[in-house]
Amino acid sequence: MYARIFGFAAVAACIAMPASAAVALSDAAGSYTISPASSSIRFSIGKVGGGGLDGAFSRFKGSIRIDNSDVGRSQVNFTIFPESVGTGQSRIDAFLRSDAVFDAANSPEIQFRSTSVKRTGDTSALITGRLTARGKTFPEKFTAELGGLKAGTINFHVTGKVLRSRYGMDVGTPIYSNIVDFDMTLTGKRG
Amino acid sequence: MSASITNTSTRYGWAAIVLHWLIALIFIGQFALGFVMVRLTSQRTAFELIQLHKSFGFLLLGLIILRIAWRIGNAGPALPRSVGSLERRTAPLAHFALYAFQLALPLSGWALVSVSMLEIPSMPFNLFVMPNLPLAESDAAESFWAAAHWYLAYAGIALVALHALAALRHHFWLKDTVLTRMITPSSDRDME
């Protein structure tokens, strides 16, 4: 992804450019493996009366492939293991893992497979793909913002909203919002 | 002849009767719901039933406040003359205890959800957000109020059973009007 951005950035890099944009496609293109140690997948669900339920997944895997010639042919895939959900409250974690929400015992993986990547700005892109959870698949969109690229490590800030009701996880609505706000930092290591 | 809303010196008005039976029904239903909801294996059903229990709890609290206000503003009928002196002295205490439990049960439940570390908002019947009581959240406070709510529930239902047995005794053994006057409202005819 980001062929044009990176091409532009390569020229502009001669002047003073922010580090994040000063990336040439030839440098960025390639395959990356998401490193869980330096990545995070956080989520937040608003609740009535203010505040929300915040949590994160500690176990996930994925890959990012940036196409050398066509950003649109780039790909992002990731798999989340819902068993690893953590909210800081063990009772809530147990509830989320149970068949009330993730049913982690029977559906141990939540998968995202990108179907298209579109540039939306100098360092941003819209990633469309198919999200599968609890046996149900729906198209979802995520916004990716390039954080940086150096020494074979690429970094993205990915955000998106997912309606949990579609995946059979509508428990607690309307007390808890149907919208899950995802906030991910994905760091890929080349190779 | 038409049913009267207010109590007379010998009979209850329909307001007191409706409040009595409505609260009785919800109170017993709440006990059954509370008993079941903490014994389910389905966490989803448990969550939903707990929210329903909270909804009915807040409804109960509103009805009880209304009932106590009604009772204060509208004295109940006197006991029939046939009632003995011991019962004449203990009945008001039993009724005071019943009112105290009706008030303490929903309040202790409200305290429990207010101090819970789970911070699950209360939204009675999904209609509006009920604020929490101004109590500090902690695991210790949650355990305390959970225990308090549990003991109050069992003591309360025991008191309700005693109350029901006393009413049946009046009806079938003493054959007085104590039970029937809580079923048939006072009418214009009663008010001389």
C-alpha cells in the first residue's frame, strides 16, 4: 500500500519531511509479519451514562504485504485469539470468553482478511475486508495511518468501528453500545 | 355502589389493595428470579435476568415509596374486635417489619450494583439510566452488599410466608374479615 504516498515522499524527503512520510515505496514494499510484542489490539465499548468497557487482546497474529507496484493489491490479514481478552476484571473476561460473547471454546479465532486497500491521504489508507467471528462473516472497514518505517519494521495505527450484533454478540445492548471501537497499533517485521 | 380509592375504618380502598397485591406479586417474583439468575450456566441469560431483576427492583422501590406515602396519608382500617390483645400489639410490629424489608431489599440491591467493580449501569426496562448511589466501589463493599441483599431476601420471604399464614389463619380458623378486606375494596356504601 501507499505506492503514491511513498513515491511522493521519496521526492519530498530531500526537503524536510516528517519521518513517517519520508518512506519510499521501494523501501516499504514487501511482506511483514505482525509482531505481537510491539503491537496492540485494544477495543472500547461505550455504555449508557458515560464511560465504557475497555479491553485488549494479548494474543494475535497477522501479516502485512505491501505491493511494489499497486497499493490496491496490498494485503492485511490478522487473526485474534479471543481467549486472550483482558479488561482488568476477571469476571468480565470470563463473561466475554463465554458463549455469551466470543464463545472462545467453539470459535477460537476471529479473522480479518483484507479485500481492498485504498489510499485516502498522504499517510492514510482505508482497508476493506471480511471479518469472521463466531462463524459469521461481514465486510468491515478500518482506517490505517502509517506511523513509520525503519530498519525493516513498519508501524500502523489502525482504527475502526464494528457492530457486534452482527456477530451474535449483542448481549448487553442497549446498556452497552452495539459499536465496538477498535484501536490497534500494528508493528510488522519484514520477512 | 362503586369501589372507593381510600380506606375506611373497616375496609381497605382499592389503591391500598392494588399496591398490596402488585407488590406481593413482584416481591415473590423477584425472590424467584434472584434465586434462579445466580444458578444459571448460560452467562448471557444470567446477565439478562440480572438486568430484569434490577428493573423490577427499581419498580418495586417506586411502588413501595408510593405505598408508604399512601399508608401515612390514609390510615388503614382497624382490626376486627375479635382480634386478641396479643395480636393487636404484635400485628403493627409485623407490618412495620414488612414495610422495612420492602424498603431495605431494593435499597440493598441498589447499593450492591452501585459498589460493584463490574460497573454495570442500571437502565430500568431500558427506559432511562438510573444513577448509582453515592457509595465507593470496592470488592469488599460488593461482597458486603451481596451478603446483605441475600440475607434480607431470605428473611424477607420468611416474613412474607408468616404474613400469608397469619392471613390464612384469620380466614379459615378465626373466620374474620382480615383476609377478605384485602381482596374486596371498600365502597361508597361503607362510608356512612
